[in-house]
Amino acid sequence: MLHLMRSRLVQQRTALIDRARAMRLECGVAVGRGRKTMAGKLPALLARDDLGLTQTRRDMLSQCVQG
């Protein structure tokens, strides 16, 4: 039973990361795949003003990093 719960949590986390990656790509920001890559590089990208990200997208992406 526990392994099924863990599997579901991993699937949900992966789906969330994939959605965040798709949002970045829509804005023309390509970053490598994976949870660690996203967690490491996304805060620096959110701090940049030259990307043209709206505040709403910044908020959504920062929520993805926070978990």
C-alpha cells in the first residue's frame, strides 16, 4: 500500500515539473529536464527582468519550486 502512495506522489510531482517546464518553454526559456535542474536554475531565472515573464507566471513558477 505504501509503495502505491509513493508512486502516486512521484507521478504528481513529475506532472507539476513538466507543466512548469512547458510554461518556461512557452516564454522561450529553455532549461534542462529534471527536478534538480529546475530547482537549481529557476530562482535565478525568475529574478531576471529581461525574460518578459508576467507577474502571474513568475508566481506560478515560484510555487512550483516551493513544492
